[in-house]
Amino acid sequence: MRVIAGKYKGFNLLSPKSKDSRPTDNKVKEAVFDMLYPFKVDFVGLDLFAGTGQMGIEFLSRGAYEVYFNEKNLSTFRILKENLEKIKAANAKVSKMDFKKALSTYKEDGLKFDYIFLDPPYDTNYLEDSLNLIIANELLALNGIIITESDRDIDFSHELDLSLIKEKSYGRKIIKFYIRNEDNISR
């Protein structure tokens, strides 16, 4: 795994040796960021199921003001911390919590995110649960975008007052981009 563009371009990132890990490959990562271009200036990002942090690090590399990383697994959390130390990221905020607790904490802190990346474990309801909590806790900034990576073609937009604006499949992985419905007015 390497950082593909921006300030940290070319940095090689550590990844777990576990077969349970499924990092987003460079082709998919590059496509996600191409679809997001042009970026907001000084944006705030969230990598909720951060793993090794590669998606959040791409946000940092491309000019994020601040990126919040959350990873519950201890061994993966250690790799995440090493990757952030490797790039000397001063504007990274890292937590090791259950995603529900993390989202509750962000709400209590009054945070709003311009970009939220969600890539939870596939065989769970974590994607739907995290989307519900993000919307209920009003964590998505005005004109913010939620990017999801999953293995199932599920459209949550009708249930959660979101609009699906882009989607693309890469083998087993399905990438979707959502905005809040009220943000359609300002586009």
C-alpha cells in the first residue's frame, strides 16, 4: 500500500499480515479520489473504520485541515498509529473505540465532517448502523459527502434522507457516494 497523490505521495504504508484484512487497493483508492475531485479547501474528514488509515491518509495528503481516524482492533490500531507517525501527520486525530461510541463522541464535540469514509467489516450491519447514526447526530457538514465501500449493492438513500450521487463496482467492492437530500438544493 502506498499514498497515491498529494503531500505524502509515494509513502509506503504498513499493512496487517492477517488474511482478515482487506485494504482498499490502489486502483479503487485512486478511482474514489478521482470521483471526489475537486476537493473542498481545508476540509475535515472521517475514516470511521480506519484499519491502517490509508484512506484517511489520502485525505491528509490532499489538503485536509484535519482527519479523524477510528479503529477498534488493537493490532490494526497500532499499525494505524505507526503509519501516521511515519508521515508525521500533525492534523490527525486518532481513537480506538466502537464506532457507535466514536460517533457519539464526535456529536458531543460538535464535529461536522466534509468527507466521511465508511468501510466496515462486510458481514455486519455496521454500514447501515453507522449511516443512521451519522444522519441522526447531524455529523455530515453542509454539502458533505459520505463514501461507502461494501460487498453488497444496497442503497440506503431512501431510508436515510440521502441522495446517491455516484456509484461504481470493482469486482466484489461497491463504492457509493451520498449527500444529504437538503444539500441537493445548494448544488
